[in-house]
Amino acid sequence: MDLLNKIKENKAVVGVVGMGYVGLPLLMEFVEQGFKTIGFDIDKKKVEKLNAGQSYIKHISEQRIKAVRDSKLFEATTDFKKISEVDAVLIAVPTPLTKQREPDMSYITGTAEALYPNIHKGQLIVLESSTYPGTTEEVLKPILAKSGLTPDVDFWVAFSPEREDPNNPKYNTRTIPKVVGANNEYARQVSVALYEKVIVKTIPVSSSQAAEATKLLENIFRSVNIALVNEMKMILDKMGIDVWEVIQAASTKPFGYMPFYPGPGLGGHCIPIDPFYLTWKAREYEMSTRFIELAGEINTSMPFWVVQKVMDALNEHGRSLKGSKILVLGAAYKKDIDDPRESPSFKLMEILLEKGATVDYNDPLIPELPSMRMYDIKRKSVDLTPANLASYDCVLISTDHSVYDWNLIVEHSRLVVDSRNATKDVLSHRDKIVKA
């Protein structure tokens, strides 16, 4: 039976490489639609937890993990020899930046090196990791060809960018339309057929390069507009105008406007990173990316601007930043998730520490700060009690988790610097609040 018919009859075995925020929910959709699956990850702890029916991602319930495990359609493994047992391989591994803001392809190349000794004829391999146009053709295919098999003849390769938005109450893996691109008609056809089994709508495009560029455009659009509103925030702050009030008023226009919101800096696995993939690739064509680079400059400057607001607020209270005790609220990159990747909270803490402050943090979803690629700030989340709040010279709101009681926080804090407009509904003690 050929691959297309296997997919149509739910007889294809699906392997997903990378059991993180993207790969795990995608794999679970295939299990829930009756496909036999294998989850691959180099992290033994993740594999052990999955096989034990345990969740390590907040918005994916343990009950759902257990149901997937008990279905007998799923197993997790670190053994890449089992790639030979699957019909389709979906790659969802990180694509970070180096310190020089250049693409770090090590996860993709490392995965491809682990795959090629084990791939077989008739197999489909789809890359989902956000990357620059040309990665599938120029990086992935040549490594897979080391197997001795010929791409687009013996096996099929495509690109379909992940669009995961953890803990989004409106959209999930199944309901977010899926872009699929391939440079071979059959590869595109089988990829679309596979994703149509678990996603409400697929959007085929003409090439893997077009699909790769689609994801970059989506995130560059967001990065540029967030930079615009961050710049507006800084200008309006000087004028004594509340940017949040202005955004709310502008949002009443029913056409020609889309609200974006300022913050202490960009976070997450996409917006702070993806635009620079295109910047890097554009150099190959002797092109500059002025909008992207300007947006990057503004967005990466925001933690410094927020710390300056902390310094100014402390000065108003007769204190210097050096020697002050600062409590940062939130280590996740956005509210109500347990994902700290690229969170601006880490940069805020780094700057505060460099300037001589004593820094603690609280995040009920991240009890201990993990070692990050760029940061190794060893801290455990402190308890958010009235006595603890009162012991800090300043409480800095970096992530506006819904579980936070803003009235209690403001009441018991000496000073609150709010970078998220989280305290907008607090009516008492507003003299303690400084917006940043």
C-alpha cells in the first residue's frame, strides 16, 4: 500500500521528533484520530514522563496524556532507530539564534543526522521548525540524501510551519489552519492529506520556501507592530499620556486598525527570533532588512527602558537602585503559561543584578528558574505573602498571570512598576503604581 492510501485509511504510522510545546500536542492529535504514533526526544526525562502518563506542560492535562498512553497507539522513545518503523516523520525542534543573532541550525542538522541512517523508501519527512527560506532544500534534504536514497524519488520532503500558541483559549493545534509547502507535487499531496486528518484546514503553497517565508512574515508583522507600539509608549510617556488608554480608544475603530500592546520586551520561541532568520538570509542577496532591524533595536531596548523606570521610581522615593531589593513578578514570556523561553524577565533580572540590586522573583507556574542558553540565574520562586511584598523596595510586574491578586499586591507593596498595565483595575493605593 502506498503512503497516500495508508494516510487515507489511518494506517500510516506517524513519528514526531521533539516532544515540546509544538510536537507533543501535534502528536496527540494524531493519536486521538486513531493513528499509531511514536514520539522522539533526546530528553530522557520527557520520554519517561510521557510513558508514565505524566504531563510536563501546564496547558496539556495529565488526563489527556494518560488517555493517549492508554490508547496503545503511542510510545515515546530516545531511540532514533525506531524512525525505520514510521511512515511519516514530523520534525518540531528548536531553531534559536546564536549570540551573533545568526541562525542556529544545530537542532535541525542534529535531527537530520540522527534520521538519515534510519529512513526508508516511501517515507514522508516534514520540517515544522521556524526557519529561513531554503532550509528544507539546502540543509535538510542534503543530509537526508546521505542515506543513499534520493529525495523526491525514494522519499518525500515538505515544510509546514508550526503555529502553536500555548494556552490560547480560542485556538488550538486542531483549529489553527496549517500551511503546507513542498517542491514536489506528490510530497505536497501526501503532506496535505496527512495534516487534513487532524487539522481543520490546510493551505497548500507552491514550495517549501514559500511556506518557510509565510511563518517569517507572520512573526515579522507582529514584531514590527509591537516595536511601533513600544516606541509610542516611550513617546507618550514623556508627554504624560497613557498609551494603554490610547490603544483602547484606537481599538474602537472597526476597520484599518489592529491593536498591539507594549511590554517589557519580546518573549517566546518565535517573535524575538524568526525575524532575524530573514535578516541573515537577506544578506545572501545583498539586501538589507531595515524594518526588521529597527524593530529589533526597539524591542530589545525595552528591558533597559523598564529598568530606567524602576530607577526613576526608586529615586522619587529617596532610594537608589544599587542595594535595593526588587521582586520581579512572572518568569514566563506571557501570561498563564509555564514557558520561560526568551522571556524578557531574564533580561530584566540580569540588568537589575548588574546595577547592584538584590533580585528575587515569583512565578506560580515556574517554581525554579531553569538554565537558559543565555542566562543562568539560579533562583527559586519566593512566596507572595503580604509580609514578603512589604519587604521589597519595588515590585516589578513583568508577566501578568491571571492568578495574581493585583489589589493585594499593590496594597502590601511599597512601590509597583507595572510594565503590563496589569493594575489598571486597582482603585486604591494608586500613588504606589508607576506604569512602564
